[in-house]
Amino acid sequence: MGLRAEAVTGVLRIGNVDIEIAPKFLSVNDESWQTVLWRILTIVEGGHVDDNLTTAQELASQSIPDLLAEMFLRSYTKGAARGLPRGYKSEQMSGATLRGSIDISRLGEWIARPWELPYITDYLTDDTPLARLLRWSAECLAGTVKAPGRARAVREISANLAHVGRNPPHLLDAQRISLDMQHQALEPARIVGLLLLEGAGVHHAAGEQALSGFLWNSDVIYENYVYWLCQRAATRHGNRVDKRKLNFGVVISGNGPRLVTEPDVVFRDNRGTPVAVSDSKYKRLAARPKSSDTYQVLTAAHVLGCQRISLTYPVGQDQEPTSWRISSALGGNDIELTALPLNLMSLARPAGPRELIDTISAWLDRPIFP
């Protein structure tokens, strides 16, 4: 039997065997890769983890499913003490007494049976998107955590929420869930639910066997984390970042739309003027970037008028950036292209995020063509 994973990271369980799939942007030779992936996931999917929910010792000794379960259990135990938020649902009904608003979509029924009023009424219910997300998350964690005590605890939560629907809300609906001040303690549990829901959304090839577990698109995780780092580096300089499609080129003959490019990160000053462009490359850094990797970022540089551009690559140890001066034979300004390696394994250290932000900040600070 063969096993292959492409562009995904996460955990699968086959019987009593756990299969952990490490992303290629982390070094599996270092046992702290799970800690690094955990820190990246919690940032790109919702914010920092509360130190009271997962300690440094726990990060070093537990698997990702157990870390998720620990965060989920502590948040749920604290937040559900006041009860889960309730919400209103609409229901179509009919009767001699109007108990809501007239349902104009059923006026034909009213004409046929004028003694019955078709109406829509709202009622208070516990079956909310948050409750369904929490129940589904508890069931998902119960099949993947290693510690028997945690597995039993999340199964109890699932049993306590048996009165709500088993199907989780759509990912977009889950992302829109907003908690009031009274229920803020449930926010970490909601973040865990989003992480699991994002992992469940990865599409796999059809097969005969269904496996418990959850996977994430590793290239998307890397790209989103680099964007987060660039945001922090830009803030230091009083700048901001964005990601949007750039339309360029004017059709001068024939039919067709304008050309389009979408760089991963565009740095802009406080006036909105582009000052730098960066593109995230989810691949190993060789002696020089592949020509296909440089096309998009060079196009964005010409369209936006930026002389400073970079390609960010994940590496497993500290490495110096390499820069090239690119001249134009058409008389334009020269462009400086930098292959910027980011040692993501530094996230195993408390100061790791700051070190990565420093790397990007130093690239932004360095004079062009020194």
C-alpha cells in the first residue's frame, strides 16, 4: 500500500495509527515542527493563542489534535458556564391568529383558505451556528486526540449539544459568528472550530476508505502567514499592505479584456503610493529563483512603478538574502529583486515572530543599489 500527500498538512488516523503530514516549509528533522505549525495556524486562522490556554510545556509535548482539544476544552468550560448564546429562527406557519408577519410568498394559500393566515414567526432557539460548530468540532476532536481523558471530555460536550444540528455551518457563516461581551470566553473554541472547518474543506481524491482527521492547504497557510508578517513590518514604517488584482495593458487591436496580475503583497506608504512588492513562493530556494517565479513580481513592479521587489521562500535555518539588479533595455529604472529566505523554524523560539518581521523590515530599510 502506498501513501502520498500533496500540498497538504495535518493529521490522519488509520485505526490506532496517527499519520502526521508536515508541510515542506518546515524542517521535520527538528522535533519542534509541530509547535511551529501550531503557532502559524493560530495566527492565520484567528489570532494569537492565549498563554493560559496552552503553555509552553504543552506546546512542546503534545500533538496538534491534543493542543486543539486542550484549547477547545478550556474555552468551552469557561464560556459555557453562562450558557451558550441563543438566537432567533424563522418558521412558516398558518393559523386563525396572526403571530408574526404575513408570508406574501403564500398568498395563493390564503386565497384558497381565507380562514387560515399564512405567516412567518420568529422563535428563540439554542440551535445556532455557533452551537452546531461547537458540537461538530467536539465530534471531530474525539476521533483524533491521543489522550483518553480529552477524548472523553470532548465526547461529553458533543453529548450535551445533542439537541442541536450535527452539520456545521458553512465556513463563511462560521467566520461571521460574532460573540457578545458575555460570551467572549468562547472565542478560542470558535477559532478551533474554524481551524477544523478549514481543514475539513480540503478536497481529496475519491477513494474507498474514509479517514478521521483534518488537513489544511499548506501553500495557503504559508502565503497567509507571510502576509501577516508583512503587515507587521509595514506598520513599523508607517506603511500598509494590500493584495488586489491589477489590471494593465490597453487593447489596441482585436478583441479581449485587459491583462491581469495579482501580487501577494503590495507595500504602500501613507499616501497610498506603492513602494515595494513581494510574492510568496511555497517551494525550496535554489541558487537562484526560477524564471517562472520572477515573471509575476517583475510585471507588478513595472505596472506599479516599484524598484524594490522580493520573492519570499521558506527555509529551515538562517540564511542571507540574495539580490539582483535588473536593468531595462527600454530605458526604464533598474529594479532590485531579492530572494528573501524566511527561517520559519525560528518560531519555535518565543522571539521567533519578531525575528521574521525584522528580516522583512531590514529588506524594506536597505537602500536600493548600495
